Amino acid sequence: MSFFRKSELKAKQILEGITLRAVSGEKTMMTFFEFEPNAVIPSHKHPHEQITYIIHGEIGFTIEGETKILKEGDGVVIPSNIEHSAKVLDKPTKAVDAWYPIREDYR
């Protein structure tokens, strides 16, 4: 077992206005995202299952052509290899993602 403090995890900017901190075990990963207002995650897909939970702010998620605004307390489950994108609305937003398998590019 390993204990961690989010503030001590290495911050990594993955796109303009998008920073993540990651922690992982042997087979699962959790990421903590901080988004600046109006940050954009372009349309993409990956082999990982993804569960996103919004801690603060608002983000528009588009999954296979359907868009929904997620607010604090909302979440979404994205199966592997499903096309999706997101756009942060007009205030800073924070989210937590769970991943399986681990995203090596986020370590």
C-alpha cells in the first residue's frame, strides 16, 4: 500500500490550459485534472476505460455526437475506443478520472 498527497504528485501540462497529476497502482490509475476556462480536449479515443467525475466547475462532454454539460457532482463512464471530446466552460474546472488499464502516457 502506498499513501499519497495530491499536492505532492508531479504536475504535467498535457494540453494548453490542462494540467494533470497522476497516481497508479499495478493495474489501475487515477488522474486529477485542473482546467483553465475554455480549455479544449480535441476529439479522440483510446483503448482505456475512463470514468470522469467533476469536482468543481462545468465541462461540456461530447460522446459519439451527444453533448451534455457536466457540473460539480456529475460524472460520465466512457468505454474503450469510443470517440469523445470536451470543452471547459467559462470558469476553472477540476475533475478526477479513473483509468483501466493504466495510461502510460500520463505517468
